Amino acid sequence: MDTIRIGIVGGAGYGGGELLRLLLAHPHARVVEVTAKRNAGAPVHGVHENLLGATSLVFTDRDPAALAREVDVLFLALPHGEGAARMAAVLDAAPDVRVIDLSGDFRLADAAEWEEAYERPHPAPGLVGTFVYGLPEAFRPAIRASRRVANPGCFATGAILSLLPLARAGLLAGPVALNGVTGSSGSGTDPKPGTHHPERALDFRAYRPLRHQHLPEIVRALRGAGGVAFQPAMVPHSAPLVRGIFTTAYLFPAAPIPPDRLREVYDVACAGEPFLRLREETPRVAVVKGTNFCDVAVAASPDGRQVVVTTAIDNLVKGMAGQAVQNMNLLFGLPEIEGLSGPGMHP
Amino acid sequence: MDTIRIGIVGGAGYGGGELLRLLLAHPHARVVEVTAKRNAGAPVHGVHENLLGATSLVFTDRDPAALAREVDVLFLALPHGEGAARMAAVLDAAPDVRVIDLSGDFRLADAAEWEEAYERPHPAPGLVGTFVYGLPEAFRPAIRASRRVANPGCFATGAILSLLPLARAGLLAGPVALNGVTGSSGSGTDPKPGTHHPERALDFRAYRPLRHQHLPEIVRALRGAGGVAFQPAMVPHSAPLVRGIFTTAYLFPAAPIPPDRLREVYDVACAGEPFLRLREETPRVAVVKGTNFCDVAVAASPDGRQVVVTTAIDNLVKGMAGQAVQNMNLLFGLPEIEGLSGPGMHP
Amino acid sequence: MDTIRIGIVGGAGYGGGELLRLLLAHPHARVVEVTAKRNAGAPVHGVHENLLGATSLVFTDRDPAALAREVDVLFLALPHGEGAARMAAVLDAAPDVRVIDLSGDFRLADAAEWEEAYERPHPAPGLVGTFVYGLPEAFRPAIRASRRVANPGCFATGAILSLLPLARAGLLAGPVALNGVTGSSGSGTDPKPGTHHPERALDFRAYRPLRHQHLPEIVRALRGAGGVAFQPAMVPHSAPLVRGIFTTAYLFPAAPIPPDRLREVYDVACAGEPFLRLREETPRVAVVKGTNFCDVAVAASPDGRQVVVTTAIDNLVKGMAGQAVQNMNLLFGLPEIEGLSGPGMHP
Amino acid sequence: MDTIRIGIVGGAGYGGGELLRLLLAHPHARVVEVTAKRNAGAPVHGVHENLLGATSLVFTDRDPAALAREVDVLFLALPHGEGAARMAAVLDAAPDVRVIDLSGDFRLADAAEWEEAYERPHPAPGLVGTFVYGLPEAFRPAIRASRRVANPGCFATGAILSLLPLARAGLLAGPVALNGVTGSSGSGTDPKPGTHHPERALDFRAYRPLRHQHLPEIVRALRGAGGVAFQPAMVPHSAPLVRGIFTTAYLFPAAPIPPDRLREVYDVACAGEPFLRLREETPRVAVVKGTNFCDVAVAASPDGRQVVVTTAIDNLVKGMAGQAVQNMNLLFGLPEIEGLSGPGMHP
């Protein structure tokens, strides 16, 4: 296997930092260039202080389209809307380049649906629908066959992985509540009121109840996998964690799912998956921190009329940069765990 | 109004500390004696360091029955089962004393149900059913008319207050998911693995999915209030908070409840209640910290088929000691907010 | 005692919130008006959510000089420099009004020294030196006799209270290291990189080593109290706390101070002070949270050549708003603890 | 290079978990067996949940002496005193085995000094003095030439690395204050009052002022390196961190050390060291988390009469398991950074 030449556009955020942490240690990757408009000229380790000594890269202000011509794969880690505005130029300049977009711009198949969820016009409606949704556990063959990947949202990753086994088994029918809990790193590197330490450190709160922008991608993925009438009630919450997404999915199944049957469905679903670990007890965000794992546990009432699935992921790894590397591995025919096999730290 | 003479049994825990903080400032209360077997002889401020200068009380090892004869009201803040074992002797010794029990021993009306929830034999089955369930918002007249109050559990308080308005309005019909999140102070003062700082500080996890011991008291209270077939799926979670219970209740109503109707139900329900505050946005545990308030917010999907209610309380105040003082005020005909009106600290 | 009419200028910050929390419960205070330019027209509880139900005040944009004419005392809680720019107009408009300034503008007696510490021109150099330094434990008689008080800085309060007994006993001679640790609320309500939750929650760091702007006021107060050649090495640190200043003062005394002598000095110094509590063990910021207490502990090496004093305060109370209320009590001849006697919460 | 066969005695603690995390990824290491009396028979990943999938090892209850015969190096991660009690048997059974002891048992050269510091009789006084003190930056040649290494304490590592350059340059003369701050993982895996989350999460406190048991090893190492009369005043503190030791060292030098000279001394000292990183600004524990780095910054007053050195390490890595692996690399002639080169996570 040759070395994959990599460009990262918008590398100064937490997603960019994690991409660098993972790709600098990846045996088949070479990060050629990292752009970051506001930090152009600064050494990468000036922003990502943990990388001091690990890289001598300096942020540039290069145009993404120009960079695309010199790499095998381009990761875009820009705010929603900004990558889409440059995408046509990138694809014109380098028609063969692989693109992995970490934003929400190309996760939906329909521009109107996107505009409703993100409450703005889509900057490149003509390209909507040309990206594969990059959740390997759900769409592995399509990702392998594609050149353009829309990397899933962090809440969406947790939610879809929680329910995918039920959907595939034809059991995702009935009311579903999706309770999501996120750490503060999901809000990005810019300080804002909701991540102000005096306010966040002792608080727990909900936000955007029933109307989070990840909802359409969750619905789309799980309907596609078999949950035909799936329409969950979803409430995201902010916790005083730094990393982590914890999802508690409640299903009131149309037909009872006894505990044994439930367990069997998840045993089978997790069996061949390198990043799904079925836990006897509850998953813990502390245990998946820094890793690409999604830990899962299931419970059902004795009569099978109440089903609960809990999952924990690291929002910056499986919920963002790690999953992006997993997608890169698929695009280039590498083993899926390449560069992603390290255990996390505990505690 | 004369001064109420108060005895506290088991005052060295967090519940005891909060009772003391509130009662020492209560205009009609005088704490006569506080027992704590393991700390007998130690000044109260040696255990509750925040009370240095606020009281010169010393913990005693007095028998609860003997203490009962010298006070108007006895608060029992003992581990589950320990208070019940002494209750008959207390009531024999002082038939007229008011008793407010902070444990779970007398919250259910049926000993068999208790034994299933708490997985042990009840130490005083003959007394089960002789206590009023001390949630004033639900059972105010009964509390006023009684002498014995079983103070509700912290998760139960959050859950019942979330759904009580719907139950009373006859709208609590359909599947319900109850997602509860608690801070570490709910586990008490004894160090244990789940409250070990290196493990708890960065973690979020579930526990006892679908089988928490507060479930029967929740079901009993809400069925009694009108939610006839109410049988929620409840999952409690541990968050890296110190104080706070956050409840997210999801209802898939049998008949749609449009957003306006939902709001109206909660407006009416909160209107006369001194400790319920309806919020436009989400409740926040940071904002109710140290207070007896239960902050509430509601949301419904436009079609009324998904309803979400979120509440935040301080588990040690409205979820424990504050509610116990609220019950004391009711037992003695005092204004319900006496000693409970202070705002919390922020941040 | 009549009721004191109070105006608060710049009441939307954490200091303003704490002033309101304390003054709304003060038996002799009435908050007449609270200004906050950016929040004018908003209810106070919209910003300080903990005050919902405690006040119906609405922030105004009134000119401080106009407000000064209608109150007995004006608290200024503005950013450094902003209060000073308005001070001459205030004093012209209401020559008899008492002023308590929470900023650093008038803490030093010399404009040149101020300009070096704050690295900018002083907006009202002519008024420098006309305020009393409002640390009651050090300057009680002068505060009682004055009309204008410069409320001390939070680090300065912890540092001065740590060493004042030594200075007064003539023992503050020799090298001194002042190690200060602060919670994030000391940075105010505006989100900034150093208070961004993902960065702050797991971090401990130093800042401005040997050159913090509180150093001159510390030196001035302690030299005045007897530490003639006092020139400490001070390093402030940021900890993942919300509230609290912890000071560890190391003295290498010119003449040995044996442990017994050290203890005696602090016993005497704390004896009559309502807000100093000498602890056998270490002070804890968790225990003074929400209170005006300064907890103190001392240790010396057996040979008396190394002396350590540790103190803990709540930066927003004894380090800011509580001390301002203590100063108000002194200005109006009230008992010093009026409105400040409540115990804190624990945990 | 052949593979090093490794035995770990007492592998169920945080130090054992970190040894495993590092050694399982080390290119020349093979962990043969891990003992843990209380967990014998349990899979390693049952205790160290982060290692699920990374190892199939099962804890054993093997006698250390028996295990010593089958490995090239034995790591002992036992409570103070327990390893020493078994050491003679280990050395009898396997005279050639390398031993790296993570406890404090053999860090001092004198049994009487040890007994004073640890307040108990030494279990193997005859072996005291036969171990090299395993701080590579201070004693690299001696470590390389030895078979038995006493791994330094976490506070000691931070303190010695802070001052070693000054000692070697002959500048460590004058009063020194050592202010240490630790996270909760330094207290080990057993829950205790000081690590109870409700108490620790919002607290900052000092403990054992002027008499921490690491003081003698710090004094010994720095006097040996040139700080002839070195006798620091040291106060350790507990912060609400999980990982990290932050040291602030204050020196009042006998002869002034101007800022430029200070910087030059540390530039030279850090130049060849793989794990020392000189920072322009302050070190941050968040940035060294999970790594073997010790980040350093220096400051001096313009007149050179006050010097401050700050360092940050991860107490479980450079302060424990990482340093133990660094020592192993030295014992076996490997590059010092083998298995230790990964960047940490941020945030």
C-alpha cells in the first residue's frame, strides 16, 4: 500500500486536531498540508498544543481547490455551509480526489430538507445527493464504492448505532424517544455562553427539544435500514463533560421484544463490527474517550413491551474525526481499524 | 405561632446537613437534638463544615423513641430499612409526635410491592400504608391532615412533578419514557466506586435501566392523579454533577396534544404553586441549586403527537430536605414557603 | 435604623448578581435601581436566573450621576476604568452619596502606580487617593469614617488576610511566596478562551507570573500594616473550580517563628473577627462557597524557619460582593454581619 | 532487539492500568503475566475497561518470586511496604531479573529516613540503598548501569524536574517554596473521603503542609545534583482534576538570576531531553495528559531576586507508569522514547 497524501481544510478546530492526532500516527497516511484561515502561518502545535513535537506542519491559507490537486483525499472540517460553498471548485479542479466532509452540508439527499433543518439556503444545492452518508456500520459497501463521503453528525452517530440493529431486524416499529447527552467539545473551539465554564461546570440542561438539526439524517438512515415509519422524539442535552455522546433510546415496540431476543439481535449485529462493543452493564463515556469505539448495552422489560438501548461514543472520534479516518480506510481499501486501534486512557 | 421543637435522627448525611442548614434559618423552628451514631459526641460543624459558627449542636446517640417524646416533629434521615425498624417504638413512645421519614420505607402502600422494589423484607410491614406520600403539589390536603409523612425520592419528585399536570388533565395516556439524570450527592456521604472522583468526573452512564426502586412510587402517585394505565420506561443516569436531578419525560399521547394546549395545562398547573416555575427555555440544574424550586419547560411537536416535559430540581432540597421542610410547614399550618424562600446561588 | 436606598451600576455581571442576592435579603437594604447598559429593559431575573421570584426589578440604562441623587449608596460594578470615567460626575451630582467601587480603579493611592499595574492611563487621576481601601479586617476605622470605598480584588483579599496577622505582629520579614488559585467565575460573565469549558474543565495553569495587577494593592496594604520591606513573589493559577480563591503563603522568616507562636498570633487575630475562622486542618473552598468567610490554617516547621498560611474564600462573596456589603454595613453603622450571616451550602 | 518479557505485580490499580496501556503498544515488550490478588481470575479488561479488545490477559494470583523467574523485568505496583516485603524472595529466586518498583519503598538511601517519612518500620531495611532512583533526567547513567530501579513519586518528579537545571547550574541556593497540585487519580483506585465526588468536584485544599512523604526524595535528588543546602517548604494540594501534577517552584536566589540567564539555563537543560518541553507561556496539565512529557516555563523578576519555575506532568504517566517504561527502555538499551512517543489528546 502506498502512502495516502492528505489535505485538511479548516484544521484549527477540535475536529482538525483529532484528525491530525490520528493521521500523524496512521501507518499509511501523510498529511501534506493543513489550512486554517485565521491561523495561517502559525505552527500546528501553537493551536493544538498536544502536538508539540509530533509535527512541524504550519497552517496555510491555501485555496481548497488548489490543495485538492496535490492530495489523494481532502478532509473538510469547516463550519456548516462554508465547505459546500467551495465544493464545486474543488471537484472541478480535482475530479478524482476523494473528499470527506465533516460538516452537515451533504448529509441529506434533498436540498429542501436541508434548508429546513439548517434554516438557511444551501450553498450548493446541485451537489446535494452526490455524497454517501459515511456511517460504515450502516453503509459500508456504498462508502467503499464512492469518492465523496458526508461524515455523520455526532448525535446522529450515537442515535443510528443505537437503533440500527433493531431496524435491520425489522423491529424498529413503535414510538421511539432518543435522549442524547453531549460534552462541551461538541460546541467547537469558539467560546460561547453555553460553554462558559462558570455556567457549564455545574449544569445540565436540554436544548432544541424535538427539533435538532441531526434529526433528518437519523430518520433517513434508519428508515433506509428498515425502520419504515420511524419518527423519533429527540431531545439533546448539555452535560459538564468535555468529550462524549451518551444516547438512551427508548422503544415501545409494536410487537413485544423479549429480553433474550433483544440480546440476540445485538449480539449478532456487534459480532463482526470492529468498533461496536456490546457491554453487559452500561456503556460509559469515560471508557470510550479517545477511541473510535461505540459501546452498547440493551435492556428490555420482562414482557418485552419496553426496550432500552444505551450507547457511548467519543463525539470527537467516532462522532467525528475517527469515523472520518474509518471512512478514509474504506475509500482506499485499507483495513478499517488502521490507525484507530489504540485503547483509550482510563481514568 | 410557637416554635416547633425538632429532632433529627441520622443527621450526619447530606440530607441531615441540608435539614440543618434550612431549619437553623427557619423562623419557627428550633432544632433540639440531632443524632448520628457514628459521630456521637462530635460537633455538628465537624461533619457539616459549612455550619461552623451557625450552630453549637453536638451529635448524640439518643434512641429515636426517647427523642420523640421531647419534640414536636421527628425527621428520620436513616438508610432504607433502619428507620422502619425503629418506627413502632417511636410511635408507641410518642403517639402524637409528627414524623417525616426521608427514607423509602413508607412511600408505598403495600408491603409486598415494597419488598419487590427494595429486594429485602420490610422491617415493619404493619405500618406500611399509614404514612401520607409527602409530595405537596400532589397530596397537599392529605399531608395537612396527617401526622406521618413519607418524603418522596429524588428521582420520583422530578418525575412526578414533570407529569402531574398531564395526569390531572386526563392527558397522561400513551407510552412514556422517563429519562433521569442525577448528581453524585444523591449517593450519600459514604465513598463508593460510582462516586470515586477519577471515575465520576468525566463519565456519564446509565444504571438499573427499567428497574429503579423509585418506579413504584412514581407509578402510584401518577395513577392516583389520573394517569390510569401509566407504566413508564425509566432509566436513571449518573452525571458529573454534585447537585441536581434533571428529568426529561417523553409522552406519545393517545390523542394529540397541540403545543398551545400543552402550554395552557402547565400554565394553570404552575400558577398557584410556590415552588413550580414554568420556563420559556429549558430548566437548568445550575439555577435551582440550593433552592426548593422545580423549574419546568414543555415542548410538543406541531402535530401534538410528541410531548416533552423537562424539569430540574436540587436533589438535596426539593428532592429531599427542602421538601421535608415544606411538609413540616404543612403539618403545622405554616405558610408553605417558610424557611424556603431564599434564591439559590448563581453561578 | 432606616432602610438604606441602594443603586447598583453595572449589575449584570457575577458581582452584580451576588450583590443582588445578598442585598435583596438584607434586613436594612432596599435596591432602588440596577443599571446594565447591554441589558437595559430586561428583567433582572432574565440575566440572573436564580433571582426569578426574588425580585421584579428591571435593568435600566440610567446615568450613574442621576441615580446617585436618589440613593444613599451607589455600588459600581463596572469593568476597570469605566467607573472611574464617571466618578467625577457622580460626586458632583451627589456629594453626600456613599460610593463602593468594586473595580480596581481606586485601590491604589498613586496614579502612576495604577497606570503601571493596569497598563493604561487612569481616567480620573485627580480622584486617586480619595478612596479608603475596603478590607475591613485591615482598615475598619478608616472605612467607618469614610464615604468612598475601593473594594479589594479577590486575589488581594485572600493574600492580605493570609498575612495580615503576621504583619501586625511585626513578623512579616523575609522572602514570601504567594501562590493563588482561582475559579472561573473570577473571569466574569463574558466567554473567553481561558474559560471555555473544554479547555478549563481538565486544566490547571499559571498566568501572569510575578506580575499580576493585584500585587501593588497587596504590597501597599501589608506594608502599611507592618510588613515594611514586604515584596512577595506571586503567581496566580486557574483551576477548574467555579467559585473560590485559595491562597498558600510561604514565609521564610527573618527570625524563626515556632509553631506555637504562629498559632498564637492567628488565634488572637481571628478571635474578634466575624468572618475569619481558624481551622485545625486545611481550609477548603467548598466549605466557604456562598459565604463571606475567610477560612485560615497555619503551619510551621519545628525550627520555625518555614511558615505556611493557607486561606480559602469565595471570590464572588468575601472576594467581591459580600465584602462590599460588609463595607456598606460599616459605612452605615450597622453590625458588620448584617445580611451576611447565612451558612454556605455543602456539598 | 528481542522482545522483553514482562511481569506486572499488582496490576489492578491506575498505575497498573497505565503500564498495560503503554506496554501493550510497546514494539519490544510482551506482557507475560499480570497479578492482582483481589481480582485474580478476572479478565484485565474487566478492571481496566478501556483495554477491552486490547488484551486477553487474565489477572493471576501468582507469587512474585515465581513470576520473576519467567520474565526479563518485573514491575511492582503494590501499596507502600507490600513490595518490599516480597523483594528478598524475588531477588533470591531470580538474581538477574530487572526490577522496577513503583512504590516508595526503595527511593531513599537510608532506612531510618524512610521510617520517619512513612511512619512505619521498613519491611526490608537490608535492601534499602540497593536501588537506583529512577529519574532519567537526573540519573540516566546510573539507571543504565543498574538492575533495580525505584520509580520516583509523582510530586517528586514534578518538583525535581522543576529545579534540576538550577541545581546543576549551581544556582539552587536560597529559600525555595514548592507548591504542588494534584488530580484525584493520584489517590489510587480505592474510594476514600478525599476522592468522594461530591466533596472533591468543587474543592481545592492543602494537605500535609511541610511534611509530605515525597520531601526526602526531592531533597536527596536535588542536593545530589548541586543544591547543597536545599531544604524547600513544600505544600501539596488537591484539585478537582483527574490527571495531573502542577508544580510552582519559587526560588529567592542567594545571588540574583536575571531573566535571560534563567532562560538560558533551561534552554540548555531541556535541549537534549526527549520529554522536557520548554514553553513560552505556562505549562498546562490538559496538554500533557496521557503523555510522558514534562512541560516547563520559567519567569524571573527584572532584578533577578525572584525566580519561578512551573511544570506540568501527567501523574500517571511521567509521574508513574510512563517513567517506569522510560526506565525499562534504559535498562534494556532501547531508545528512551520507545512506546512513549504518542501525543496526548486535546481537549
